[in-house]
Amino acid sequence: MLVKVRAFASIREILGRELELDLRAGSTLEELLEGLASTNRRFKEAAFEESGQLRDWVQIMINRKMIDPLQALEAELHEGDEIAIFPPVAGG
């Protein structure tokens, strides 16, 4: 199944603006994030603690709805889903 990953701010510098990934049916958000981390060391360092836990500042949207990634990592993804990944954002 194909899903789209959109990255913003400093995460965009690491992953690029947009990726289209072909995942197995039934894949979860956690599997998607771990897959990105396993193929991109800079993303792993930016998004994950040394313990392997997702950093608490990482913000994620699935289909334009903000989710709590620390509680929703087991969310099952579906064909055509759009996942947006944001680093911390500060105003000024």
C-alpha cells in the first residue's frame, strides 16, 4: 500500500519535502517511523532518543489530524494516508 510522508522544517532538510512509501498492508505508524530511522541515520538521531523511544517533541499528523505519537504509535495506516512529521516549532 502507498502512503505519503510530508516533512517540515528541520525534518524536511533530512528527509526531503515529500516521500511516497510502499508499505505492507497493516503497517503501523511505529513501523513507518522505525523504517525511516533504519534507512536514515540523521532522522533517527533527530526523532529518537538513544533508548529508541520517539522524542516527545516530535509532532505527527495523519490525514491532517494531529495525533499523540507517544500513545498512537500502533495506529494502523491505510492506502493513501498522508503522514506529516514536524519538529518543534518556535515563534519569534
